[in-house]
Amino acid sequence: MTKKNSDIIAGIVFFAFAGLLYIAAGFMPTRTGGIAALNTGFYPRILAFLLAVLSVLMVIEAIRTQNTTNVQSWWTTKTAFLMFFATLVMLVLYVFIMKIFGFATASFLFITSLMWMLTDKQERKPVLILGVSVGITAIIYIIFKMILSIPFPQGLLI
């Protein structure tokens, strides 16, 4: 498959996903009163809109260019396919773990394990991985939970 064709297909798939994300964000719980922009579905809708715009730009750019070079598939090696599959499994488990342990704990475990799995063994730095995981989880928690007062799934832990 050429790069041009793969970019067109990817742009169409991303556009469809953006539409589904936009629709799904409308079913998120809302708070009564307050600013509508601070409801839980507002931010995902912004991201869906941005994804839709970028996917249209990707298709337009692919159509405008005459790039006919062949693209090597990412799944040609067994390791790449297993990492992709493991990432999908981790995403599904993340939802269930979040219901049990809560947002912060599940996010920390998810980010840590994903970074550990996707980093080459020679380049793994446990302190850096833990620091990034704690940092990302804390920033998201502080912004959305404490500042914007958007409720997160609560579980046994935070």
C-alpha cells in the first residue's frame, strides 16, 4: 500500500472515530447549574472536533501530494503485533481497574505499565517512568478534579 492511500484511509478512520467520540461525549453525565463548558462532555467534544479537523487536513494533504512510496506495515514483526495487542488489552483492563481502584490509582498503574512495556529494555529508567506516571496522574487529577470540579470514578483508593 502506498503512503498516499494509507494516509487517506487513516484520515477517514480518524474522522469516523471523531464523530463517534463527539456523539459519545453527549452521553456523559452533566452537572446542574454552573458553566456548560465545565461539564464532563465538553473537553472530549473539543478533542473530537480537533481530531475531525486534523483528519480532514490529512486527507487533503494526501490527495494533494503525489507520494507513491510503499509503506512497510507495522505488524510485520511478531513483537510489534504483540505490543499492539497488549496495549489494547491494557486499555480494556484500565476501564475495569478504574471502577475497582478509582481514577488516580488506575491511571498511575496504566501509565507505568504501558511505559515499561513500550520502552526498550536497555533504555528503561524506573525512576523516570515512575516520576512521569505520578506527574501525569497528579496534573490530570489537580486540573480536572480540584480546579474544574469534574467528578472522577471513585473506587477503593483515590
